[in-house]
Amino acid sequence: MRLFQGTEFDRPPRCERCEELEEDCVCPPEPPPRIPPEKQTARIAIEKRKKGKVVTVVRDLPAEGNDLPALLTELKNACGAGGTMKDEALEIQGRQLDRVRETLAEIGYRVKG
């Protein structure tokens, strides 16, 4: 007789969602929990690039818990400008400080800068 025979420690581990054995489980990994916008503060600033180009930069929003590509698309549409994501900073072409601030406030983010 084994020490833990008949207890939960004797049974192989199973997936909580599909009840299959863990090695046979094909469930997709759970996405990270979303952080509500009201609990986040975005810092925005205007920076100058080489050749005199000006960009509006949004920082301090964590990539985990946010959908930064979707937020970037929404900001670009609101400003009518192009943009990109470098590291965890969102860059919008041009001097768009007021529009970006207004759009982030509508979504619910706290804004500094």
C-alpha cells in the first residue's frame, strides 16, 4: 500500500478547465488579467527627433494588462496621424498633446503631462 493511495496526492494533476490530464490538455493559456484604465496613469510628452520631427509620446502604461496596439490605433485615429510603439512607449506623429490627453481621459486613464 502506498502512502497517499486514494487521496488527491495519489492522482495525476488535471486541468481545471477541461478536466483532462495536464500533459494531454490543449486549453489555450489564460490571458493576463486586465488592469482597469482608472487605476493607471499615462505620462505624455512632446519630444523632438532628428531632422526636427516632433512626436507625442505616451509612457508608463504596462504592456501586461493592457492592449497597447489597440490603444495606439485608437489614438492614431483620434489624431489623424501616424504612430508606432517602441518598447512600452506609444509615439504619435506631430504635436498632438491636447488630442491625446482628451482621448485618454475619455477612455478613463489618468493623465499627467
